Amino acid sequence: MPQVKIIAKNFMDMVAALPALKLDMLYDNGFICEAVLRSLPPLAKKYVLQMLYIDNSIPAKSMEEWVLAEGLSKHKNAIDRLTQLRVFLETVDRKKETSYILNPKFQSNLRKYLMYGGVSPREPMPSSVTVRLPSLEDLEAYALEQWESFLLQLISPSQADKPTNFSSSVMKVFQRGLLSQRDKEAPRLTEKGFQFLLMDTNAQLWYIIREYISNSEDRGVDSADLISFLLELSFHVAGEAYNLNTLTEVQRNTFKDLADLGLVKLQQGRKESWFIPTKLATNLSVSLSDSSSRKQGFVVVETNFRTYAYSSSKLHCEILRLFSRVEYQLPNLIVGAITKESLYSAFQNGISSEQIISFLQQNAHPRVAERTPSVPENVTDQIRLWETDLNRVEMTPAHLYDEFPSKDVFEAACDYARDNGGLLWDDSKRMRLVVKAEIHMQMREYLRRQKQ
Amino acid sequence: MASIPSKLYSDDVSLLMLLLDTNPFLWTGANTTTTSLPFPGFLTHVLSFLNSILLLNQLNQVVVIATGVNSCDYIYDSSSSLQKTADSSENGRMPILCSRLLSKLEEFVIEDERLSKDDSPEGIVSSLLSGSLSLALCYIQRVFRSGPLHPQPRILCLQGSPDGPEQYVAIMNAIFSAQRSMVPIDSCVIGAQHSAFLQQASYITGGVYLKPQLPDGLFQYLSTVFATDLLSRNFLRLPKPVGVDFRASCFCHKKTIDMGYICSVCLSIFCKHHKKCSTCGSVFGQALGDTSSTDRKRKTPET
Amino acid sequence: MAAGQVVMRAKYKTSVKDPGIPGVLKMTWDKFIFTPNDPRSSGKLDVGFKSIKGHMFSKEGSKKALLNLTQYQGGGYIFEFDKFPDRDVCRDFVGKVLGKLQSVVPSGQDAKVVSERSPATVQDEQLSPEEMERRIKLLRDASELQKLHKEFVITGILTEAEFWATRKKLLDVDGSKTSKQRVGFKSAMLADVRPLTDGRTNKVTFSLTPEIIHQIFAEKPAVHQAYLNFVPSKMSEKDFWTKYCRAEYLHRTKNAVAAAAEAAEDEELAVFLKDDDILAQEARQKIRRVDPTLDMEADEGDDYMHLLDHGILRDGIKETTDLQYELYKRTLSQDLNRHAAVVLEGRALEMELGDTRTVAEALARSKQAELATKISDENAYQERLERASRMTEIEDLQAPRTLPFAPLCIKDPREYFDSQQANALKALGDAVAGTRPMNCTLSTEEAYGSFRELISEMRAAGLSDPVVKPEVSLKVLNGLTQHLSSTKYNLGKSAQESVLDTLPKSTKEELLHHWTSIQELLKHFWSSYPITTSYLYDKVSRIKDAMSHIYPKLQEIKESVQSDFRHQVSLLVQPMLQALDAAFAHYDADLQKRSTRSGDRPNGFV
């Protein structure tokens, strides 16, 4: 999904935008280095790897030797990213030759990794202390439930049955851009909001987290700290319990929010309390990579405009309801039909046909995803046609001129309007013409001059 | 949404099948002359390389297959060991990957020794490359069949032993099946001489063949050349051997020839006409003698 | 010819029948001029070859030595020569000129490569028009071939015959494809010879043509047999056919009773009236040949004969069967089936239809051939049985049917593959020439023992840190980079990519063209050895000359390309030069041998 890339990239942009000093400080933490490395484009990863044991700087020219003509843009992109993130430090010598050297902190951290492999950031608590940990499945279900209820609250606060921990101001921040609220009306999803719903979980998560971090300063939390903490979190093992006492006060506060998002589950033991990261958390750094991640779809669209969505999610049902008529719901199946009426209401909400089609295509059930096209052509065509139905009449603000004194004046006026690209319609018999509103002033000026 | 997708693979996610040459004759004895890199050093390079592959992407997967003299076996699989992180590293001196691999390797060597038949082999002792190639391909096939989302597999042979001629057919078959399933075979030759088999393997499957000039810098070779994922290979120029000689050599005098006779049964090649194939024993029909054949050929233009 | 013009005495005719105007025909490279002997005559011609499409000529040995130059616009100029050799000189010249013109004209334009049939066409080759057509078609289809043809045949390096001799296969394949359609029997039921009654008298007339007779023979083997038996030993041909017609007439009138009566009297007539034994036998054979797995029961319901009004009408009268005389009755369906069978057999009317006797005999011969196939039918029967058993068998219970094969036995695989390896090593063992392949003085036990030690040692010691020394790393990286930049221009970027693709298109095409033409020349060159006739001697020297012209051309290519590609081009040209050099070396050696051995026969005769 392209969105994931954009969102995730935006997140790394945020990291890259940190001041150099802060960035270098971040690299003290091995996990940050690891996460940053993983977020790099493939070519950049390779460059880092080959520089790992080289202390000297390598001239840019010699790196370009390796690049094929087709790969030049990728190469540029990779180098840009590396320098933005201060993984590569650029030096320009007297002869104006650029060369790069690997950030020493980054380098030593990664070398350590190679020697000792990936280690967990903190030791999990022994099972003797933690009484009974939830199974991975339970944990996943929990994460999902948390996430969905958060989403529901986000998009339609009235429907949410469980209030979250987030203060309404924080919630407002999240909602910014996704919902539009006119006076006294129920908030409605904006176009962006719809797109947000259509993203996959990781992308949505990153979107939320980015918003969360960007207003962290308001809450008195350093954004660099937060970033490093979140990235570190993703290196914990899902399903293991970790002692909350190892965290700072700020981090513990953050955890309450994260629990609301379903990233971690907090549990209270007899003496101690601990947190269990869910898969949502551990997948964070995975989805950071530039690669396009795919997910299993669930929707089958038939040529008779019926849709079968193999999902039990309430959210999916809501999304489908946006543009189709849901006919019945079975425990794991939502059957609906794409109708003219359902589409019209979607179009009225500012959803475009292309968005609907791309949603259907991206979420196509694996069985149909193998086929091309994954959504029947007649359906996609019809959706587009129905959209253009609405656009039959085009509105152009205009002005009507009539009662010209003479044919000559009228024709001169017509020519003038035509030359300025503003003539919409003219009737030479009755000497009337319609001119676009933009050139009304010019037109008036012109006519006044003619009169004199 | 519904569930976090079980597999999130993208184009640069790699599955690296590493074939490790564990021929004891290669690494011991007068090994200082064969390779200037002792085994522990070699393994250090390889293990760091494996770690670096795993570092690049959380979804990258590494499988190590030991190529012994009498057998071969999987000795490490990063996907299966994910769950068992609990049995932490034994002395903190090395990563879990390393200790696990070493213990499996030890078991493997003991087993390999048990299977050996004769006491002191004469001539060249080659390792069972065909077997480990087949194992790797089987594993890859299983990955292919696991679903539409799978990592991009490639095979890397770290080979030091000389080619075993008796494995020719098996290796060629493996090469062609790798070619069919579009799995590149990279080869890094650490032995004293070039490997004709691996040269062909890499050439045919579009992999990289490299014989490091400086054995001490093995890791650098591995990380610079062989760590490149398949996606990036589209954009990079990787070292290629100057040429692969596909000319055949005759079986009778082992000379490289441009033109010769081929047995129609077993495809043995000879530089001159024989009455009988020395390889498969097929009796060749009386070839038209020089005079008769040229006469026959010539008649046509005259008419 | 070489002078570029031909002057010949000839007669100009407007048509073949025309007596013609005697005069002198003068041909130059671009036009031909005819000047009548009688200056007052109107037959003066001055025509450019550009307007000439092709030329035709009468065969050697025909009455007149004619040459017809046809125009694009239609029509043409016919010249009659006194002697064939005169004509041939002109014809060859025309061929050359037209060939040259055509090679100037882009070949696709009219696709008439026609008259590249050129001088060499030939001293001793008379081609049938079809043959020529085929060659022309081949040339038109394969531009590669056409190029070669133009280069060698038109310029006279190779003769037409030599050129095609190496391409017999092309011609053959093509020839078999264009085998002409054979005419079979008409599907109309001719065999029923209709009697013509004039209405006034009782006379009935049957008219038989050879074609009808042939068809009668084909459809009615009994008649055929009878004819062979009776005519002319027992009765004249006329009597035979009279009898036949009489029998037909009886059939036709449905006069079964009369037929029975007459058959009793005349045994020859009976032959015609009775059911055809041979036919019956053939039918039985056919029944046997029916696929045993065919489900006949499935069609049982389709029997329309039982329904009312579904009988077959013959000449508008519904057939009814009278059991008593059934022997003498033939049903229409029988006739229909027989006729259909004959038509499907597609016996062609190949022989000249004329003499009835020869027709009958020819038919008998072809029958004989069929008999031979009947023997193979016995085998087929066996096969059918097998097939039936296969179809009805229960697959699970059968032993697996394996094809008999001889296993490939390789006595010593080492011998098979060692050679390859030795070769590879020889070629590649660059820097490591000094090192021994492997030291195998160790016993297995020792080797494994120390190997295990190494492993456990490593387990204890852990990884050495750092993995690589930075200096070494840098050296390796620089080394690789250098290697890359040095090979960048010598090789394609991927192993699969051909060096040729990197060259400019024109250079690439030129190289490829030279390569094919060199191959063509070499093929002819080597096939001429050993030289046994003066003809071959000529040919070799001709080819040799042509080959020597290629050297400067190759050199030219090499110099014309940009300096970036020069190295690659010279690499590509190298094998061509080598092949040519080898040919020349052989030529020189052969010449030397020849001169020392037979100094008194300088002409090359052996």
C-alpha cells in the first residue's frame, strides 16, 4: 500500500528533522540504530553494510561505480536518506570531491549487533512472578479490540461504548483532518478520513503516533525521547512480560496511552506490575521499512455487483456501508451490494470512485487477488460512470450582457471576450452574450472605453 | 484491522540459503596452504554476515545447510528459532544464533564422520554440493508453496572443496531447476581453485560468482556483494567473472575442442572418430569414410 | 559479358506467331536497342531495362530460341535467335542486368525477386518453372537468404546451383507443402447409369463415358472383376457392357422376378445381378475395423426407418422388400454407402481415361496395393483386441505398463566429468597455479577429529572481534570497485546480455551479415575439398578471392566504430578472421602439396 510508505516515511522524516545533536544522541541507543537501518531503502541498507568495517571515508564517485544507469535515481534517493538521517556524514575535500563516512556511533552499535545478534532491550520477567500471561491469540484479540474501539471513538465518538484514556484535547488532535464538523451537525468523515479508514493497520497506527508525537511537546514530553522509546518498544518480544519499574515516569504515563491503542497490555501482579507488548507494537519497526507491505484482503466483488467480505470486524462493516448496501451479516461474512443509491451517497460524502475502486482492489480476497482484474471490469466501469453521472452539469459563474447599441459593438465585445478566453455563449440575433465572471471587470472596462 | 497479516513480505525481503562447506579435509591438515583463512576465522565472517542479513530486515530469513563429505543437513533456520529465544546464549560471548549453529554443526560433523566408509581416502575429497543444493531447493519450494507472500529466495554457496565430477549430473539438474524457479545461485569460492560447477551455476541462474582475492576480508566480500538483495540487484553492477568457458573438452585426450564427435547415446565428446564410445560402450555405425562423405557432399553442387 | 554490352543478331516479334523483323539486338547495362536490318522498318526499339519486369525463354530443344522480355505494364518484347547459345548469352545478360536493378529496388516493393535467376543459372541446369517459383518464394520470404543470394550468386562467386545445393532441404520441405491437390470422384452418384428412353420406341439407351466406367469399376468390384475375367477372352467389350446395362435395367425396373429368371439363364448376367461378394467382404472387414469401444447402443434410438414415411425413396418410389427375391435386390442405402465409401477413399483419376482395359488394370493394381494393407489389418486386429481389453480393464489391477528402454550405462563417471573439470581448471587456474589442490595425507579420522576440535575451540573462544580489519575491508572494497570499473566496458552489465546489443545497430547488423556470409563461403569452401575436378578447382579459387575481399571490409568496420567499442568489435571479429585464416592456410597447404605431387598437372586434376 502506498499510504504505508508515505506515512511511515513521514515518520522517518520527522526523525530526520530532529536537530543533529538530538539525532546523534538517539544513535547512542542501539535499537534506534537498528530501527533506522531497517527503515532505509534497500540500496541504502546495502551501503551501510558495506561501510560497516571501513573507517575511512569513501568517495561518492567510487560508490557510483556500482550503480547501473537504471538505478541512479534509487542511488540518489538512498544517499539522500542516509545523509538526512546522519547515518552517512558527508565531507567535501579541497578538490570538491564528496565522500562519505559512516556515523561512528551508528557504526559501533551495528558492529555490536553483528557480534552479539539481536538482544531484547530488557529482560523479560521470570514466569514465576507473572502469574498467568495471556496467550498470543488472546493478546492479539485484545490488541485488535483496543485498536478498533479507539478507531470507532475516533471517527464516531457517539458509537464508542468504551471511553478511552485520551483526553478530549488529544482526541481532537487525532481527529483533526479526519473529521469535519459543521456547526451543530454530527461530525462527518472528510476525504482524508475515508482514506485513513482504508489504510492498513500499521499505516493508521503510524498516522496516529505521528500526531501523538507531534503534539508531545505540549504535554511536556521530549519528542526525541518519545521516538526512541517507541522504537525501542518495537524490539520487545510480543507476549513476554516486562517490568514496568524499568521505565521512567514519563514512559509509564505514555504507556497508558499506548495501552489504549492496543500496543501494550498492562497487568497488575501482587507486588509488581508489568506490560506485555502486542504484535501491533512489535510490528512497528517492520512497517517502517520502505518496502511495500501487503496484507491479506477479504473482499470478493462479483460481476453482479454483490460484495462478499470475509470479515467479522465492525469497522469493515462500517467501511463497506460507506459505499454499498449491506444486506446481511453472518458471523464471518458481510454480504452487500453496490447500488446506484449507495454510491450516490458515497459520492455526496466526498468519496471518489477511484478511492472506492482502489479500496476494493487493495483488499481483494487472495482468491480473486490472483486474477486480473481483481475487481470485475464492469463493476469498476459502472462505478466510474455513476460518478460522472453526477457531473453532467458544470457550473460556471457568469454575467449576461444585452441591449447592445449596435451590431458592431456587439461583435467587438464578442471578439474581446473570445480573445480573453471568457466567452461562454453568444446570440448574435438578439445581441446577447454570456461571459465568465472572471473577466467581467475587464469586460466592463472595455465596454466603457468603447462608449467614449 | 482484522488481524495483523501473518506475513508482510516485500520485494527486498530475502530468504538466504547458505551452503556451508564443512569438508574436514578442507579445513584441517595442511590447511594453511589451501586457504589462508582458518575455520574459526571463516566462521566468524560467516556468522557476522548472517547476523547482518537478519539485521537488514526483520522478515529476512536465513537457513544454513552444512555440506559434508558424506551427508548434508540443515544446521540453522532463523524462522524456526524465533520462538525459542528463552534458552539464552550460553556465555554471553556470542549471539544465540552462533552458539546454536555451532552445536548443530558439531552434531552434524559427528554424524558425517560416522557415515564415512573408508579410512583414508585417496585422491580428491569433494563435498556433497549436489545434495545441499537439492536440500536448499526443496526448502525454497516449500516456501514458494506456502502462499503468495514469501521472501525472495537466493542460494549462496560458500565452497572450498574441489568439484566432485561424479556429482556432475546431479548438480546440473539442481542448477537447471534453480533456473526454472528463478532462484539465483551465488557462489563464493574460498578454496584454492575455481569451481567450474559453481561458475556455471551462477552464470545460468544469474547469480554472482566470486573468488575472493583476500580471504581475510571475507566479510567485506560477503557484505558488499552477496548481501545485496534481489531488488537492489536490478540497480547495481555486481562483479561478474570475465568469462565462463562453455567449450567442451574431449573425453579421450581432455583437450578443449571447438568441433568434435558426440556420442548420440550419452553425449560423450571425442576429438576424433572412434568405433565404440568409451563411456557408454555404444557401437557407432561405420562412419562414412572421408572420401565417400566428401564425394557425397560434393555431388550436389556439381549437378 | 564483362564488356557490359551484348550485340546479337535476332528477330523482333510482336507475338510468337509473328514472322518477325530481322535485325540486331544490342544490350547494355541500362537498356536494349533493336535496330532492324531494313532501316525503313518500323520495328526500331530503344527500351530501358527499368521497365522490364522479367524475362522468359523457351526451353532448350524447343523449336525456336526465344527470349521474351516482359514489361511491368504488361506486354513484352519477343526476340527470336538463330541459335540457342546466342539466346543464352542474351538471356544471361538480361538476368544479370535485372538482378542488379532489382537489388537496387527495395525488395519489398514488388516482391518480384524473379529474375535474380542469373547468369550462372546455368550452364547445365534447366529448372522447371515450379522449381524456380519455389526458389524465388524462398528468397522472398527470407531476407537473410536473399542478401546472401544477392551477394554471392548475382556477383558470380557461387553458381545458382551451388547456392541451392546446400539448401536442398529448404526446397524439399517447401516442395512437399505445395503438392498439388488430387482430384477425386464427384460426389454425385454417377454410377447409376440412367437409361434414356426416347418415348416412341421401346429402345433403351445407356451412355457410358470412360469416366463413368471408371467409377463403375471403383464402386462395383464385382463388375470390375467380371470385366477382367471376361473381356476380351469370353466376350467383346461391347457385349460386356450390354449385359451390364441389361442387368442395370432390370434392377431399375424393380423387376425382381424377371431378374431372377434371367439370372438363372445367363450365368454372366447373374454376376451383375447378385450381391457383390467382394463388397460384402470389404464390408465385413470394415465392421471389424470399427473401434471396439464405440458404443453402438447409444445410436439405437435414432432408427428412423421404423417410423412412418421415413423410408428412402429411390426415383420417387418407395422401396419395399420382397423377401423372396432379396438376393437380386439392391437397396438405395447400400448404393449410397458404397458410393460414399468410394468418394471418401478418394481414388484419383490419375490415368488417362481412354482405354477401358487400362483403366480396369490400373484399378486392379491399386486394389492389389490395398490388399497388402489388409495384411497389416491383421496386426491392427491384434491391436484392437488389446485396445478393447485396455478399455474394459480395471486400471488398478493392471501391472504398470512401462516402455522398454535401454538404460544409459556410464562405465566410469569420473572419466566423463573429470575432463570437463580439468579443462575448466586449466582455463581458470590463474593465480593459484602454485598451490596444491588439496592435501589428503590425513586419514578420515584425523581430519574429522581436528575439525571437531576447531569447532569446539570456537565455541569456547567465541567470535573474534573485530571481524575484519578496517584496512583489509577498505582494500577489498577498493579492489572490487576497481574490478567493476575495469570490466564495465568490456562486458555487458549482465551475463545474459550480449555484447552485440551494446553496439550501434548498423555495426551490429553489418557484423552479423559478414558472419553469415563468411559462414556461407566457408561452407562451400570446405565442401569442395579434396579437389578432384577442375570445376572444384575453379570454385575454390573463386571463393578464395571472395574471401580475401572480406578482410579489408572487416578492417573497415573495426576502424569505423567509436573507440569505446573498438575493443569489443575486434573481439567479435577475431573468430571470423581465425576461420578465414584457417581456410587460407588450408588452401595454401593444399596448393603446395598439389604442386609438389603433381607438378605436371597444374590444372588441379587429380
